[in-house]
Amino acid sequence: MSVSPRIRGAEIGMTVATRAWLTDPVESGAAAGFGLYLHVPFCHHRCGYCDFATSAVGDRAADDQEALFDRYLAALIHDLHQQVGAGPIAHGPEGEVAPGTPWPQVTSVFVGGGTPTLLGGQRLSRLFAAIRSDLDVAPDAEVTVECNPETASGELFGYLVAAGVDRVSMGAQSFAPHVLATLERGHTPDRPLHAAAQARAAGIAEINLDLIFGTPGETDQDWQDTLAQVLTADIDHVSAYALTIHDNTAFGRAVRDGVMPDVDEDLQRDRFDLASEVLRAGGFEHYEVSNFARGSARRSRHNLLYWRHGDYLAVGVGAHGHLAGRRWWTTRSTTRYLDAIEAGASPVAGDEVLSDDERAEERLLLGLRVREGLHPNDLPPIEPLALEDALGAGLVETACGRLRCTDDGWFLLDEAVARLR
Ligand SMILES: C[S@@+](CC[C@H](N)C(=O)[O-])C[C@H]1O[C@@H](n2cnc3c(N)ncnc32)[C@H](O)[C@@H]1O
Ligand code: SF4
């Protein structure tokens, strides 16, 4: 129960930023920019740990695959066109968006998956031409495509550069062969670095590598070697994720059947700390729980948009959009998606309008993921005792006029947020 009046961040001993936080102004909500996410739900093989909206197409005959990709691309472009034509009023909460409001300029585009690069350079070029014809994409927008190492080639990156893609995000996961085998990855340890070099040679300005730590059988030495390999690469960004075991995956079933150990949180904490230490020493900024950039200009603008509670349009299977406090998501079934789009129906599977309290809570949870934390103006009301408790537990701190997580708080983010609410 509350024993003190609820107060705002500005009154809790933080002065409104007298020092700039790093080099950028930090904006949240609509001021954070406007993003476009497009999902491609195909992979050659579904990795045992992955619960993203994707299906394995590797067993299909080549003709069958090509026909499916053509059909999906046509649906994706049609879906985009329909959504853009309907205007923001069709997505915003009732009464919140005025009729005739135009779409904002797009500040980031992210084509994710699945494995978008399975579509090949020509189809992806057609997709980007459609995006640019439907929406006003800012000349300096960040345009990312997720790419599996085994689908990479100089030719593919040539198409992407010509289509205005300036960032690729590649799943390397580990450089230890036995860890890659456990993760059911279809590439050799050296392939991601070779692919990164091909991307750079083709003119891709920013390259991210995804890593996973804490895989069963991975040793401390494996993780150290993986981080050392990353530091030898000419890349700009690293996403390092603790392995999550999802119930509905092959790993989830293996853990339930007792043939795979569950994740060890102490070990994951040690690997998280090692990643932070090694990557920071190697010139990366640890700017979000799982993300590292070579300087603030190399942070992922599209992901920052999510963490800053910005607005984004969602196109494709299993895609999530957000506009002015309303979220919506589409079906995770490719069959249902294709059938809906081809029948002129909506693929949206659900939506919710967040209350002011829910928006404030979400802004807190997302904002604390980022190193810069939250500006007092973006903080929901916090009980002084709750703040004292979270500060005392070493989960949050104030810095540069903002409230942010400590390293402990980052690892225990849910607990940090729970103590503040
Ligand atoms: C949407 S996936 C797409 C990446 C791309 N298809 C690839 O695998 O190269 C993005 C990243 O999420 C991470 N990821 C997926 N499932 C995960 C899990 N269960 N635990 C931790 N990280 C996971 C992986 O690092 C993966 O590269
Ligand atoms: S991790 Fe990447 S390649 Fe593996 S199933 Fe998930 S999306 Fe596909």
C-alpha cells in the first residue's frame, strides 16, 4: 500500500539533464521516429531453439520453393500497399488519429525473419522498390535485412546495396563447431566472418552479428574464443543473447524429456558479464541489455525505436505493429496469411489498446533496457519507497539526470521493474 504521495521522476533528486546523455538527444513515443517491419517466415531448417514465426522449406523441391516465395512476395507487397492506402487512421486507437493524417517519414526499415535472404536478391529488390513507392523513406533511414550466413554471397549483397540496404544482421551464434551443431546451425564457424567480409566489400555500411551464449555443452573457453573471433571481424554491432528455452521448440521438448539440461542462470550471468567486459574492452559500447555498438552512431535505430516506444507498421506473417498506444499482430500461419491476403481479408489476428498506466509501465520496462535509461519526463509516477528499494537493491541508479539500470538490474530486469511498480 502507498504510504507516500506518488511523485514524478523530476522530483526524485534528478535534475532535468544538465549534461547530455552521450551525444544524442533521446526521444520517445512518436518523436523516436517511424519504422517499418516486414517479416519473411521461411528458413531452410528450423533451429532447435527458435520459436520465431517461421517454417522450414528446405525439404521442398526447388520449383515448389520458388513458387512459394513468389506467392509470399506478392502477398507482402499487396499487404503493404493496402495498409499504406488505408492510412494511419486504420491503425491508431479510435479517435486518436485525425482523418487524412499522412504516414510519417520512415526512419528505419527492418526486413526480418525467418531468413529473408532466402527470397534472393531480385525478389528483395522488388520489395524495396514497392516500399519506396508506397512510403516516404528518409534518405538517411536505416535499412536492415536479416541474413543467414549460408545464404550470403557477393551477388546478394550487390542487390541489397543497389536497393538502398545499409545494414545486414547475421546469425553467427557461436564459433565453436560443437555448439553450432547443438544449435542445429547449417554453417561452418568461419562462414559468418567470410559473409561479413563479402557484405563489407559490396558496400554494406553496417554489419551486425548475433550470438547466443549458455548453450548446453558450451564451455567458458568456447565463449571466450567466440568473443575473441568477433573482435577480429570488421563489424559494427553485436547482439549477444542468453539462450532461452521455449516450451514449443525441439529444445523445450528435449528439456522436458530430460535429454537436455535446462539453462543455468548463474552460468549465463557469468557469460553475460564476460561478453560485456570483452566487447567493451574491444571498442564496443554496451548500449542495451543484449546489444553492443562501435559508437553511438552504430546503434540499431530500428530497435531503439522499439525500446523508445515509437510507432511502427508491421507487414507479413507474425508481425507486430504499434501506433499511438494501439498494438496489433498478424497470424503466425503462412497459409492463413496468404489465404487472407489473396481473399482481400485482413491477416490481423489480434489487437489491444494500452491504457495510460499500461503505456507508462511498458515505457519503463523498455526504457530500462537501454543504457541511457529514462528521462524524468518519460517516467511513470514512482513511489519514493519503491524507488529507494530498487536503488538500495542495486538494480537501478540515477545518472546524467536519468533513471537507468545497473548491470545487475539489466540481468534482473523484471525484478527491477517489479520493485519500481
Ligand atoms: C529472428 S532470428 C533471425 C536470424 C537469422 N535467421 C539467423 O538465424 O541467422 C534473430 C536472432 O535471434 C536469436 N535467437 C533466436 N532464438 C533464440 C533463443 N531461443 N535464445 C536466444 N537467442 C535466440 C538468434 O541469435 C538469432 O540470430
Ligand atoms: S534462428 Fe534464424 S535460421 Fe534458425 S530457425 Fe530461427 S530464424 Fe530460422
